[in-house]
Amino acid sequence: MHKANDPQQQINIAIWRSALELFGGDRSAADQWLHNEAMGLGWKRPIDVMQDDAQQVLDLITRIDRGVYT
């Protein structure tokens, strides 16, 4: 289990918060997005990619928020 001050845990929290914000606070929609393949991640699941390259997931969330899906 991750400690609260674990850098990976901090990154995971930042991604969850960003996904929640992207979906207007809809936890179900954010969770569904994180667990389904994303075109902008080469059809990989954000939940998997964020373990190795969190910035890539955060960048995708930013692009989607701005209307750029690829």
C-alpha cells in the first residue's frame, strides 16, 4: 500500500482529480474513462499508462479538455 507522501500516490491523486474535473465531478464517468482504452494513448487504458508515464495521461486530459482528442 502506498503512503500518503509517496510520489506515485501523489501523481495518481493528481490524475484522478484531473479526470474528475474533466467530467464535471462525475466519478462514474471519470472511472470509466480511466479504465477504457484511449485513442490518444495508443488504445491503452489511462489507468495502466499512468503507472509508467503519468505525464502522458495528464497531457491527454488537457488535450481533451481543450477539444483535441489525438
